[in-house]
Amino acid sequence: MSQQDHRPHTAVRRADRPGDLGWVVMAHGEVYDRQYGWNTEFEALVAEIVADYATRHDPAAEAAWIAEADGSRAGCVFLVAGDEPGVAKLRILLVTPDARGLGLGTRLVGECLAFAREAGYRRVTLWTNDVLVSARRIYQGFGFTLTDEEPHRSFGHDLVGQNWTLDLYGDPPGERRDRDDRP
């Protein structure tokens, strides 16, 4: 088998090993700098999210995952409690450039949403930027809908921030029914 034919072994696991949380911050800083030219303001935001999770998360209601390709960290996502009861936030989804195309982003979001349902959340929200096209496609594939967007200046660039929402107990995408058709 040639090297080109090698499809890495992939796995998604909880982010519970030493170095996982530090890797999340470092990977975000490096990847977003290389891809989008975002400055260290973004890395600082990710560091805040990770620090809050590390010091305050409730394991019954919040979790984080690491994706691996051939045993190396290749992606992550976090689910944390939102600002209102029954609402969770999907945070800091990332798949490294070398691991893209392996389905890891979809697997990470799937794990996140399965955990959200099990933890009893009724809705998941997320904030992203419109330049993150691949991530948005993943979110849309799970049924998230754009609720609002607003231009902002962050991370050294003019961006358009977007808020997305998923009702966890609504009809699955493609299976929307009229109110009168509901059982």
C-alpha cells in the first residue's frame, strides 16, 4: 500500500488526558493564524473558554472531546452550559488542516449533540464567524439555523459573527411537518 492510500485510524475521545486542554489553545492559535491571519486575541479567547471549563465544569452537564488521527490530536469541541436553563453552547470546534476530510468535525459535533440530549438540554447554541464555511456546513447538516449575525472587529480583522441554534427535540432536518400533522 502506498503512503497516498493510507487512511488514518481515527477516534474521538473525551478531553481528559494531560496536555489535551493546552493543545486545544495552542492548536487554535496556530491554525487560525496560518489560515486566517487572526492575532493572539483569538488565542486568548480560546484560553478563557478552556480555563473556565477546566476550573468550573460540571461533568454531568458539560464535556469536551478530542479527535485523533493515527493517535495524534487532530480536533476538538466543547459543550458547556449556556446562560439560560436547558440551553447549552457548542464551543471551539476545530479540526486541524491535515485531518480535514476524515469526517472528524461531523463526529465531534455528533458526540457533542448526543451528550447534550443525554444531559437534558433542549437547545444548543453556538457563535461562529461567516468565514468558517466548513464548520457552518457541519452545523447546518445537523439542523442548526442561523438566528442572527453582526459585523465586528476582532482578532485583527473585520468579521461577521453569527449565532446559530438547534432545537434538540424538533423535527430532524428534511422531516419538517406542518403543525396539523404532528402526532
